[in-house]
Amino acid sequence: MDKNRIIIFDTTLRDGEQTPGASLTVKEKIQIAIQLESLGVDVIEAGFPRSSRGDLEAVRAVSKQIKKPVICGLARATEADINAVSEALKFAGKPRVHVFLATSRIHRTYKLHKAKDEILRLAVESVKYARKLFDDVEFSPEDASRTELDFLSRVVEAVIKAGARTVNIPDTVGYAVPSEFGSVIRHLMNNVPNINKAVISVHCHNDLGLGVSNSLAAVQNGARQVECTINGLGERAGNASLEEVVMAMNVRRDMFKGFSTDIKTKHLYKTSRLVSRLTGIPIQPNKAIIGDNAFSHESGIHQDGVLKKRVTYEIIRPQDVGFQGTKIVLGKLSGRHAFSDRLKELGYSISDTELEKAFIGFKALADKKKHIFDEDIATIVEDGLSTIPEEYELVEFKVTSGNKITPSATVTLSRQGKTLKATAKGDGPVDACFRTIDKAIGQKGKLIDYKVSAVTAGKDALGEANIKVTFDKHHTVLGRGSSTDVIEASVRAYVNAVNRLVLRRKISEKKHN
Ligand code: KIV
Ligand code: ZN
């Protein structure tokens, strides 16, 4: 293998599953493993077979299904644990056992109650035993970053001699800082005589938010395998995130000259969403690479820059990691450039004066409303146009309602001189009118929002109805109507929404022709 090829060892299904609150069924593990295979990871650590019968079955099921990557199972340095991995990986095409034993003074003293020599002996014996069952053996001196360097070097040399092909250096509690961790790896590369007989791997936790930085420092100092997880899941604060490690090496090729991975970065977004959905652990919006905001621009200055030249404020092409594209979030900080661009995208071509008027309306709305949706923008523009063409006009409506009868309505509309009349029932008088209009026009609307408010004071106050309706699942339109009668205001609002729908469709037809 190319000496600068970085092996990506994904432990989402093992360390990632140790995320508090995350737990996966066998079926879900298989689904994730299939996606990891498409993503191009080299090794999938599928679980810890001795920890439970369920985990053993899950590792077995994954190894039966997945053929391209190496499938790995975790084991403590005991024969029983190693045997469990062997049983779980009986059908695997490329099986690996990952044996771990803590080496740091803290773990030796307080957890294992064993002296250095005893640890060394157990490490060597477990690797020798593992080699009887597996060709591919990985060894991890747990809490390596807090282990005395001379002792760590002795352990690494001894396990390589015993047959470990990969030696993983975990920063188990995320204690290291990059310069220090990089020099631990360099020390091992320079002082362990048989180091070239094994691949040096790293496994960095994120307790100080340095998991990715430590992994990258390790690569720059000789590590050639990185253990990581999708979305940075893992025990406590998690592990180094796969997407960040891979994209850092990818974007900063100048700093990682010649290094490569087999990751198909276009699959990152999809993989990340799948893992989030199945583990139930949401992705923070500002998460690097795959968070919802990773390619969203809110400030007017940034939006203007990105629209002029994407590279002004984006270091990654969104499509390269599986996003659809740059997202310009329209809000109170947006400028004319972003606003008129969105109008063009929506299919509106309006004069400069109309644009100016619409922009003022947009800014006023943005001061009151955090999220401005495309239908808000469409409504602002349509309101600014002298009139919404009245394809449908209300001629007459009648409603029958009461506490002992099912409300029903009859509505008469006219469309270009033609009369359309229908009758229907509903859950209330307003609903009956809306269903009747649907029947008359031959469309079915889904009411998303409905508000009635008084716009003038007094007994004969003018009421205004504001509604939001979705037609054919993807056309959402707003409608407004007023009258001293709230039912009439509602009917007028619905007819107004239908007329906006007609206009919206004409605009989108024009855009696609
Ligand atoms: O964090 C750690 O040390 C581990 C080992 C089992 C590699 O997860
Ligand atoms: Zn770990």
C-alpha cells in the first residue's frame, strides 16, 4: 500500500454506540455498515462481541453482509474476549481483532492493580493468542497518551514482535494537545526499532474539543490509520469526527501533501443524516462539514461575496460533501443582491421600481420574522404587483350551520365568464366553504395556517382572514381576505390563495420553458 495512504477506521458502530443515549438494533447497524461501505471506509469496527450476546450477533450479521472493508471486533486482553470476536467473525471475508489493555500509571494503579511488567506480559500474551486465530491483529495500549513514553515504547515494540500488525495509540480521555500528541507519535516512529513492521493508528477522544486536531497532528508525524466516527459520536464528548478529519486533509492538501484516503466525500452528508436518524442523536446546526448551517450565509456582506464568487466565504464546494448547494438565508441582514437573486430563482422578473418596493416590504417583514420563507417572498412581490390576476371571482356563497347539523356550503365562482358552482359539507362553516371551493375548482388544498383578526374597532369591525394553503404537496400559498363577516373574509382569503396559486404556476411554467 502507498505509504501515504491514510486508513480510515470507522468506529461509529462500537465507540459511537457508546454515546450516551445511542443504541442501535442489528438491522440499524447493518444499514449503517452498508452506508459506511459506500462511503469507502477501510475498516468497520462493528462492536464488542464479549460485551453482550446481542453485540456478538450484530458483529456477525454485519460481517456476513459487508465484504469490502475489514470488519473488526473489540476485545479485552483475555482469551474469552478474543474467542468471542473469533466466533462473531467466523464468516467475515476480512476479519480483524482489536485487543486493548490500559498502560497508563493511573489505570495500572487504580483500575487494573498491576505493575508494568505484568501489563507487558498480558499485552504480549493476548496478541500471541489473537494471532493464533487471526492474521490481522490490532493492539491498543489504552490511555496511551497518559502513559510514560519509555514504557509505551516498550509495549509498542513488544506487541509488534508478538504479531500485532496495527498498533493504535488512543488518547482515551481526550487529554492530549496537538503538539504533544504529534511528538508522542514522532517519538514512537523514531525510537521503536521494529515500528516499520506495523501501521501506527490513532484514536482521539474529544474531551477538550481536540480530537480532530490531535488526529491530524498524528498523521503529520507518522500515523497512517485514523480511528474516527460519523458525526463525532462516541464515549462522553465523542471521538474525532470522520468527516472533519477527511475533509481537513482533503481541503488542506498543501499541509497534507501526498496523503490520501478512499473516502467518497459526496456520501458524507447522507451518511451523517442516516447515523443521526438511527441513533437519535441530532446534529448541531453549526457542526463543521455536515451541519445544516455549514453552507448557509446569513449576513448581507457574506451573501453578496458568495454570490459574486463562492470562494470568498466557502472553502468547500457544498456538493463535494453531498449538500445540494450554498444556502442563502434571507433575513434582516440580507441585502438587495441576495433578495433579487432569490426572486430570479423563484421565477419573478420584475422592474427595478417593483424590486425596490418589494425589498422595502421584505426588510420590514424581516424585522418582525426570523425565518423568511420563499412563500413570504412570493407574497411580498405579488402584493407589490398592481393586482393578483383574478382568475377566479367570488360570486356568491351560502352556509348552513348549527350545533345539531353538519355544516354545509354552496359557493358560486366565476372563471373567465364561466360559472362554477358546488356544494359540500365540512367540519365547520369555514371548512365547508373551503371544501366547496376545492370541489368547484377541482383542486385539493391543505390548510396549514388560519388566522382571523379585527382590523377596525367596534361592532361592525372589519375582520381580516390570513391563511396558508398547500396545493399538490409543493405549492404553498398565502391568502388574505377581509369583510365585516368572518366567514366571508375566510372565503375571500381562500379564493385569493387560489388566484395566487394560478399566478405561481404560470411563473413556474415560464421559468421551465
Ligand atoms: O478510547 C479508547 O481508548 C478506546 C479503546 C478501546 C481503543 O476506545
Ligand atoms: Zn475510544
